[in-house]
Amino acid sequence: MGNMNEAPAATENESATTDGFHLVIDALKLNGITTIYGLPGIPITDLTRKAQAAGMRVISFRHEQNAGNAAAIAGFITQKPGICLTVSAPGFLNGLTALANATTNCFPMILISGSSEREIVDLQQGDYEEMDQLAIAKPLCKAAFRVLHAQDIGVGVARAIRSAVSGRPGGVYLDLPAKLFGQAMDAIAGKNSLIKVVDPAPRQIPAPDSVKRALDLLKGAKRPLILLGKGAAYAQADADIKALVEKSGIPYLPMSMAKGLLPDTHPQSAAAARSYVLAEADVVMLVGARLNWLLSHGKGKTWGAAGGKQFIQIDISPTEIDSNVAIAAPVIGDIGSCVAALLEGMGASFPKPPAEWTGAIGERRDKNLSKMAETLTKDPSPMNFHSALNVVRDIVKANPDAMLVNEGANALDFTRSIVDMYKPRKRLDVGTWGIMGIGMGFAVAAAIETNLPVIAIEGDSAFGFSGMEVETICRYNLPVCVVIFNNNGVYGGKDVNPTGHADAAPTVFVKGARYDKLIEAFGGVGVHATNPAELRKAMEEAIRSRKPTLINAVIDEGAGTESGRITSLNPQAAKKK
Ligand code: ADP
Ligand code: TPW
């Protein structure tokens, strides 16, 4: 006999409620976010399961930092905030490096972390993984929010999305206490509480007088130069940027992640005459690039002794202007709108730069390129960076759609200068901080977001920071080809312990390590390559087969220099040189 007081079996009533888990998932999906990069555990394990059940892609990592880096670079590639999901305290902290790095690099991402209960945290009563995460995240990101009630999830997610992608993009933290997930609410009310963000990154049209000021300055220049930064790559205004460069006839330099915005083989590229143009230019137009350390702060020897340079700066952030040197003509707006306005203002008869300037650049460029070509043809044994990168250069040329991830010191600097890029947003690297550890996270996201083959050129030290994610690459069967430039240590492997003690020198690793065996543990393809022919064959096969591959490329342990190209920032090493 049924008891009338018994809880009813699944009825309409039950299906008419929703909860925190589902509201988070629905809020993300409503805003076109379909992938979560994360790592499960209390209190978000069920969120990962339910998200997958709801049709989202949930990419599970082995360490949150790598999930965070994946989310950040997904944001850079897609202009949608990449989502990183972590557990509380330790998982949250593991994700923070990536969140801070995203903010520093202007990549939109949202770190969502489960957290302990406010009542216990605030009284410091020692909850499981207790930590005041919101307070800790705040100084490291653009914005930070906490949601306490299920009915506020829609607002919380909407605010997080807007904060990440509007204006200068960056990292956002969203704190979701464990209790929130189980909170039930009426399904219709829940649905109505969600917000589909309208125009999340509104265009910002530059003021017409700022555009005119910039054009007047450019017109009067004798030695103009355009500098394209990763902000220009992010903006996805590729056709207009190309038109601006070509219509003006002005030589340009791409910053590292702006390589390929125009093909590196473009006749106006001054990359092979970089120091000459930086020193000699009289008017420099920055397009989505900051005058930070990567550009010697816009002053000093790099920029020529004479001084008197004038800058035009296109940026979405008005407070970036004058950050290092005076900017004569700021143009504030989104790059798409600014470049379009400049193009329009140029009209049909914009003067081309003087031939003495473009001619002098051309001469230096040709000389440097032929010197480089000569170096690249040498075939020393063991390989050096040049002979190995000559192979990578050919492979990328033959596969211009492939995504290239790059980290290390020498492995980074030589790859940047030797491997030409042909298409926008293909080169993903250590960015503004020169951070090691982005490699495998970036590689996973590049594959997931684009489905294109990914080549990761990694210093052996750099690889170690995220190396365990080769399991992730194998698990999702991603078309990633990791090439480790193995020179037995940080910068190289030649240091010795001066005391004669058995401990290795601090920069030296196990000699002759076989990183290729690592991926074999997970069913991937491992290759040990000791010469350019073996490297070429293995890379070609990896791209053809799309199988997870790790190539251990043996490089002369004495081939690099300490700190690569930034030895000058390392006074001790500079003295040794
Ligand atoms: P790089 O390292 O390549 O020199 P930075 O990261 O230093 O580039 O600079 C990127 C700049 O681009 C930042 O100042 C940022 O505010 C700006 N930016 C990013 N996205 C946009 C955009 N859509 N429109 C205008 N400026 C942008
Ligand atoms: C998070 C300092 C800069 S470059 C580098 C380190 C440790 C590794 C260089 O050796 P690698 O490359 O990768 O083998 P190569 O080609 O020169 O041999 N911790 C972090 N970020 C940085 N930048 C460092 C340490 C560093």
C-alpha cells in the first residue's frame, strides 16, 4: 500500500527545479562557451561531469597551471574568455599563475574555482581547503567576483565575461563556494535569471581628431616604422592591418606573437633589419604593442642615440599612453576601428616613405638574410639550434596553417628569428613575462580550439614545467608534435660544479635524457632524432598522421648562450660573455 506521505518518485515537480551546477553550465552555454579546461575534485567534480553530460567539452589536465594556460590561450585565439575550472585552495593557487599571466598578456580568461564555506573561512575555523580566494585573486586579475546565491549565477557569469573581454582583455576570477552548487531553484525562474551578454566587447571608435593627428605625424615622417604587437593579432582585423601597411608602404616589425599577421616573407617586413630600424626610425606607430622591456621601454641605445623619436600609439587602454615615453599621437580605440579610421583618413594619395629609407632597410635585410641562409645550411654534429630550426622552418613553410607553440631561452629566441610565420595568430609563446611552462597547456588548447596540427618547439627545461600533459595530449589524441631541443639543461649543459662535489651544476640535467620514451608510456609516438634528416622525417610523419608525437632532438650542449637573447638583463652572464 503506498503511503501518501512518501516522497513522490520523479515527477514534473522535480524536473521543474534546477540547481547551481546546472545554472553555471547553462549560463556558460548561453554565452557560447562550450569548452572547460580544468581538473576535478571537491567541490567541482560533479560540475565537470554534468558539463560533459550537457554536451560541453571538458578537457581534464594533470595540473591546474596547464589548464589555466590552455584557457588563456584559447581566449587569445577565439576572443572568447577561456574557462579554467579548479578545486579550492591548492587547485586555485595552481591556476593563479596562469590567471596572472593572462592578465599581463591581455588574454581573456575566467578562472572559476570552487571554494570553502564563507561562514567558516571568514571565522578562520579551518574548513577543508580553507582560503580567502577572492582576496588573493584580486590583485592578480582584472576583476574578481563571488556568487553566493543560485539566482545570481547568471549575473556573476555575465560580469565575468564582460570583464574578461571588454576594453583591454584580461583574467577574471569567479569564486563559487561549494554550497552554491547544490542550491535548488525553480527551473523557469532559474532560466530567466541567466543573462546572454549582448555585445561583450563593444567597439571603441577613436576620436576623429586623434586619427588626424596621427596621420599628420605619419605624413611628415622621413623614416616611419610600424610596430605590430600581439594586441593587433588578438583584434582579428587582419585584412585592414594588411591594407594599412601596404597602402602606406611603411616598413613594419612584428612583435613575437604578431608574426604572421602579415607573412614574415612580406617585402615590407623589416624584421631582418630590426636593430637598424629601431635605432633610425623618426616616427614609430605602435599597433597593439606596449613600450615595455621587450621594446627597451622606448628609449636608450636600442632606439638610437639621437633621440627625438615620435610615437603614435594605437591601443584600447587610454592609461597605457605615456607609460614609458611621451606619446605624440595617441589613438584610443579598438584596433579594428582605429585601423579602419586611419585607412579612411589616408585617402588615395598618402605619400609613400622616402626611397632612401626603404632602400637602406632593404639592403640590410638582404645582407642579413643571406648571412642567415648560409648559417642554416651548415650541418654540424650534434645539431645546433640553427640546423635543427632549418628543418622546423621548412616544415612550417610547408604547413602554414599549423599552430606553433614555443618556449625556452635559446629555443625561443632562435625559433622566433629563424622560423617564418605565414598566417595570423599561429605563433603562441612565452609572451610579456617570458614565462616557462605555457608549452603543453597552449598546445592542448591550440589543438582543441582549431583542430589544426600543433608543433611545440620546447627547450628541455621549458618542457619540464608542463611535461606531464603529454598524457593529456595522448588521452585526447591531439595532433600535437612536441619537439624538445635537448641540450642537457637550462640554457645548455656545460656547467660544472666548481667544488668537485657529485651534485650537478644548478643548470644541468641528466645527460642524454630520452624524453621520447615519456610519451611512449601513454601510447604516443616517441622519436629520438640526432640529425636534421631524422628530425625532418619525424616531423613530417607527425603532421601527416596527426598522432601525438614527441621528438627528442639532440642539440649540442654548448650551442646556446645563458638567457638566450636577453643576456643583457642578466649582469653576471653578460660579464662572462
Ligand atoms: P607585444 O608583447 O606583442 O608587444 P603587448 O602585450 O605588450 O604586445 O601589447 C598589447 C596591447 O594591445 C595592450 O596594450 C592592449 O591594451 C592592446 N590591445 C589588446 N587588444 C586590443 C584591441 N582589441 N584593440 C586595441 N588594443 C588592444
Ligand atoms: C616560470 C627562468 C628562463 S628560460 C629558462 C628558465 C628556467 C629555461 C631555459 O632552458 P631551456 O632552453 O628551456 O632548456 P634553451 O634552449 O636555452 O636550452 N621559471 C619560470 N619562468 C622563467 N622564465 C624562468 C623560470 C628561465
